[in-house]
Amino acid sequence: MSPESRDHSPSTVEELTVLSDRVRVLTAGESTGGRYEVFEVLGTAGGGAPLHSHPWDEDFYVLEGTIQIVSGGKMRTYGWASRCAYRQALRMVFTPVQPAPNLSL
């Protein structure tokens, strides 16, 4: 299936609840041969993910709100239109910080 023909209508998008965040699977790894996945994360202030790591690279694109990521002993804040990249096996904490919902890919 080509990227142009993917159907992302609400009936085909898997929605998950991960801790306090709503996660929508926009592109599953199965449809890309495992090359990548795309998730939309709607988080609320104080939510996010506790200290963790992945065996894959992770990129964030902040579409609304503000997030903080702590990794390597450094806290970084990212707002609207920011992109941040974290490499595999790097331990990190991800937290939305604004009272309004946060939306990131």
C-alpha cells in the first residue's frame, strides 16, 4: 500500500490509552514493513511517560502545547512547531506541561 492510499479515517485508526495519554496509531509498523510508525499523542499536564528507553529512535513534533523531556540529566522544553529527536536506548522522561492538552506526533 502506498502512503497516498492509506486510509486514516477514524474507523481505521487504533486508539489506545497509555497511562494518562490518548494515543492514536496513525501508521502502524506493519504497513511500513517495520521501517517506522506514526503516533498522535494527546497528553495532559503532568501526564506523559516515566523513565524509559526504546530499542529504536524516537522523534517528537509538537503540534500544540508544550512538553518537557528529561534525558542525560538535562531538561529541555519544546513548544509549538518544535522537533526533537532521541536516539535508541537513551533513557528519557516525557511530560506535557501546559494545562491545556498537548498534541504531538
